[in-house]
Amino acid sequence: EEVPADYKEISFVCLRPDGCLELPTTLGTVCRKVAKTLEGFEGFHFHQLRHTYTSNLLANGAAPKDVQELLGHSDVSTTMNVYAHSTRDAKRKSVRLLDKVVGND
């Protein structure tokens, strides 16, 4: 498929086929519909995906400073204190590190 001449290369997640940014109201509408119709998604908001994105990047070895820049935060403390959430797997890995230190491989 040919790329339209007016296509804009932007580093955003939700873009229209023409390269323009999808309106936040559209995304909110879709998320509210999902929250109402799918069991387990009650109260889901699009913004929660930023938290998931951040936590997954960090859990898989991304540097906090890189994640901060990807999210557009001016300070890494915002990234780490607001958006980063520990996962069960990350906690298990941390415990295994301690096991190595004390010799319980």
C-alpha cells in the first residue's frame, strides 16, 4: 500500500491511517464501551495503558531514564513513582537475586 503524501511520521501510539493523532475523546469512548461490555474491564480507562506500558518496559530491562523520555516526563521520579508498578514476575526475579547472594541457588 502506498503511503499518502500528507502522511506525518509521529511517535504516538494511536494514529489514524492518515498519520494524524487520534482524538482523546474517541479513545475514551472506545475504552468506556469496552469497560461496559467486557467482564473484568469495569472502570477501565485508556490512561491505564501508560501504566502497563511503563511497568512492562521496566520489568523487561528498559532503563528508567529511557522510559522517562519515551513517556515525555520531565523528571524520572514521575515515571518511577506514578507510572511504574511492580509485577509478580519482577518480584520473583528480585527474590531470586537475593537467593544467589546468600547461596540458595
